[in-house]
Amino acid sequence: MEKLEILKYPDERLKIVSKEVDDFGREFKEFVEKLKYTMYNSPGGVGIAAPQVNRHIRTIIVDSSKSSHKTNVISHGPMILSNPRIVHGEGEIVFREGCMSVPDYTGNVKRYYYIKVEAQDIDGKIITFDTEGFEAVVIQHEIDHLDGKVFIEKVVSPRDIFKRKVYR
């Protein structure tokens, strides 16, 4: 399988707000497999959103299970989430984020520490779950992509953007 092309900031297509997924059929599932392959075979692949590969549908993939980040206290393993929304958030964490669409920089972003998420799974079934720490940050980061935003637009201050030394 070939990796999908990842759009790079400041590509204007990253600003497009994604549409709800309403067809969970064969074509959608084939796209999700390609998206998953792209995430796992790209540097820093713990999350990816469909808009990052120029598909403007509300689908993200998140897998924080292999992360050793100290706030990774909860990991639901690989998750395919369509039409995700945060139904509750609390607490605060400032986290140094990176992104496949912004490969040369990282930045400190303020997020909820704990979130309750409602989404649809690969078959369109509604699921609800709680998460916190690193996994919660990744989900919020990917949902931002669905809304046409990238993390550098949400940094705490302009001094909180850093040139990446190594991307792995």
C-alpha cells in the first residue's frame, strides 16, 4: 500500500472545515485503511485526520498506545473516530505538540486534560468514552484539523513555537 500525500502548512486546503461522515460503506473503509497506513508509516504517527490528506470528512485515527509520554495514563489503543465531538472537558494541560502537516516546528498549546468524547466507529455505531492526558491532547489536536485549524494557530504565545531539531 502506498502512503497518502500529507498536506503541509500553509496549504490553504488545511483550512477547509470537514463535512460529517454519513456513508460508512466499502469506499469509506478502504480510505480509512489508507489513512491508517499513512499514519503508521509517517514520523510521529500517533494521530492523523482525513483533511491532512485532502479528504475533508470528519474522520480521525488516534493511537497513543506506544507512546511513553508521562501523561499517557490512558490509552484505548487504535481508534477510528468519525464525527467526533468533545461533550465535556476539564482541567488544563500545556503540551508541546508536533504535526505531520507542520513538520519543521513544535509548539506549546493549552488543552483540556480530561475529555469525554462522542463519535462513530468504523461502522457508524455511536460510541462514548473518557480519556485524559496525552491521548486527550492527540484527540483534541486531530479534531482541530477537522475544523480547519493547525496547532501553531493555537500556541500559548509566539515565543512558544520551536524549530524542530529531529523529526522521527
